[in-house]
Amino acid sequence: MKTLKNRTSKTYSNKFVQQSLLPMLIAAALSSNSVYAQQDSDSSECEDIEGTPPGLYVTTDEGRTFLTKDGKTVELAPGEAAFADENRLTCIKKIPKFLDWPCSTDAASSRKFATYTFDELETSEVIKEVVQRYFDIPEVIEPIPDWVDGESTTTLTLNEIIPYATPEFWYQPNADVDPLHEKRPRTLQISLYVGINLVVLDNYQVDVLDKFYAGQPIPVVFVFNDSNVVPVSYFGTNVSLEEINKAFNERQIKLAEVPMWPLGDSHFSPTGEEFDLLFELPEIDDINPLRREALEAQLETYGFSRKPIFVTMMEGGRMYVDDPDRVRVALNIGLREKP
């Protein structure tokens, strides 16, 4: 979980693990060349700020949060925090006490799953047992590997993996980015959806990793999604922003997180008509000429391979796009894909 103005609880017992309540990604409106970089090496030391000066406070419970300001990017791992104001962006040593909502509340504490270690598996059919233990009990493997940094739960052969292949998917990779890009982990994700009893392999990486490991066992990590999280394929082939927003507001259904958005991974590509209909986009002539020129150059060179369009959905039906200027420019120059 990534939390703005709220801190997620980091206190786990040996047999329980907190599940995320509101997955969210944070990024700058305009990507820089260092969009995926961790905090710059010359400013890697976190600051010890005094008090709580006005500004943006961010912390992360699981996964990764990326904050970008003026070409500088700070990457937050679980348990880390950052601060930003008009003049600076930095990680901070101490998390302010007011960042302790919602995961420390009684309601959040009830959303726990029993846990076990990988060594406690009782059969050699790893995927089958992990799936059954999650769907039937439910319980999850702990600790959760940091797959972005190359960690994995175990290794499995292709013959063990393929029986669980389906047409389902929770993201789409950018076709212009090498599937073996140096930033993409060499670990296969197996995503489990307890709310709909569905197992989804990262189909885009199965064959790629099988070739990469030359037929040897592939490192895998299991992703345990909360009960109201679904893959985007759950909505069928003609999914729309309006349909997803309706599902979120009427049934609290959320999409599974895109694994590597800094490489252009996305949920899907809405039509230009949808963007025009659902969002207040500026007229092309109303955009600052210098900014328009910079956006055109970036989009014509890289498309959306460095950062997709971010759409935030709020309770009550409101939706916001992270950079209306960027979307308008993309529509104006006729980009076919708008992920």
C-alpha cells in the first residue's frame, strides 16, 4: 500500500500479515530520464526533518512508491517515507505520527490472513497447495519476496507452471519495450485472486523466462490479491474506463496493480473519445507552447514506454487524469495507443 497523508501499519505478528487496502501509484506528470531510478546517488541520505512542516508526506507498506520532482526520483520501499515541498524532494528518517491511517484502525486490522512459510508446504505440488491454502482458508506465504529486487518464493519447471496457464491477464506490456529489459525482474509472477478463485500467470513472461533460463527451473513469486481485486481481463475484451469506475463505486472492485509501469506496462488503452468525454482536457492552443513542444518531443520519441497515463478513481464517481496536457498532446499528434 502507498499512503498519502496516511501511514500504514508495519507491525505484523508471526502468523498474520496485513493486506493492502488502497493500491495507488504516485508519479510526476512528466517523466524524466531517471523515472525509474532510485533516489539520486548524490542525495541518497535521508533527511531528519524537524516537526511537520507544510508539504506532501508519503509512506509505503508494500510494493514500491515512486515520487518525481524536477527530474529527481525517490523510490520508497516498504516502511520508508518521503517529504516534498516547493523546494525539495527527499526521503525522511522518521515517519510522522499523523501518518497512521487507515491500516492501524480496527476495520483494517480485521483484514488479515493466516500465514505460513514456504518450508511448511506439505506436498510437492507447489502451485496447487499454495492456491488451495489461499482460496480455502485463506492463508498466505510469509515473508513476501521483493520480486523487483530479484527475490522469489521458489523455482518451478515449465511443466509445473503451464497447467495453470489461462487467457486471463492483469496488465499489458508496452510492445516497444524489450521483454528482457534490464529493469524487468527475471522472476515469474503467479497472481492469485481469492475473491473470484482465479489463478493468473504472467503469460507475457512465461516463454521469455523459459528461454532466458534455457529450460531450467524459473524463479516464481506468488501475488496474493485481496478479495475485491480482479485482473483487468475480468471485464472482458471491450473494457472501458466508465465500466471500471462503475464497478469501483458500486461494488468496490479494484484492478490488480500493474507490475512495471516505468517500463510502460498498463491496464489497457482507452479510446481518445473516452478521454475527451470523461475528462476536462485543455484545448491544444491553451497549453504553454514550451511545454507543448517538450511533450510532443517526448511522446514522438518514446510514446508511453516510460510512463502510462494515470487515472485516479474516487468514491462518488469522480475520475482524474494525472496530466491533462500530456493526454491532449497525445491525442493531437494521433498516437494510436494511449495506455
